[in-house]
Amino acid sequence: MAKKKVTGEDGKTYVMKEKKPFYKKIWFWILVVVVIAIGASSLGGGDKSNGGEKVSSAQSSEKKDTAESTKESETAEFYNVGDSVKVGDATYTLTSVSLTDERNQFDETNPAYVIAVSYTMENNSDEDLPVGMDLSAYGPDDKKLESYPNDNTMGSVAAGKKMDCVEHFGLGELGEVELQFAPAISLEKTANFKANVQ
């Protein structure tokens, strides 16, 4: 940094440090790199393939050829109720998606329908994983559904353990609902499930 000597109105000489422009400061370039990295990871190559690796399904009792089941998991656009899918350090099993009459008397949104999404999360990592922020839902109109304040599961799952979870969402119309699972602290692609709510 260059120092500049300036004589003040009082006749005294002062030494002033010249400030660097913001683009020459290290914090600016660190911020630029982080923003670019986040942007690149969110683009994910632009393909529409489903994330996660299918571990098992509700139809696993039927005997399938190994090559057939591998081909099915590679080409699955959406997983179904009963499927278990590994995403990063977590395995999600969607157990049910159903309508519920349970309402929160303090909620002012008054959705036409409320769905309860039940799933099991298995922690395959060496650390606790948070639960409750790992699920997003989209309605038949492809709009993101708001979480409905019923008895939703929040907390964490210890390493190597499982937890049964429930999340509620307000729904405007009946039809096919898309559910996207991924651990809250993961950059993995989401595992996308579809369920028909009638």
C-alpha cells in the first residue's frame, strides 16, 4: 500500500494510506470464487436425470434380472412410493403420501388440502445429519408447496441410525406431487419421487 504525505490546513504533515480498490482486495476474489462455485453446482449440467442411487423398491419381492434392475435405476425419471434411494450420505425411503384432515388452528393459509409425506431417513455418514429441511414438494401445477405447520419432524439422525419422519404440505389441487429429497448440507442432486394424491 502506498503512503501519501499530505499537508493539512494547520500546516502539519499527515501520512495517509491509499485504499486499494475493492477488486484488488482478497476478500472480493474469495467471494467471486464462492459465488461461481455455487452457481456451477446448482446448474448441474442442465440434464433432467434423477439424482440418487436406487437401493431397493417395493417391487423388490419380484425377481428381476440384475441387468434389468440396473438399467431401470439408471433410466428412472422419478422414483415411487416404497423405493429406497441413496443420496450422498443418506438413504431415503418414501413410505406414504396421503391426505390428512388434521389442521393447525393457528395457521391462516387455509389450503384446500393437506398432505402428509412419511419417509424413513437412514444416516450412512460418520456424523449426525439434520432432518426436516431435506424435503421439497411441488404440486400438480409445478409450483413449490409450502410446508404446513402440523406435527412435522425436525431434529437429527445419529451416525448409522434411522428415523421415521413426517412432513406436511398445503396443496391447492389434487394430482401428481413431486417430492425432492437431499440432505440439508449436501451438494448432491436430489432424488425425485412422484406420488399421485387423490
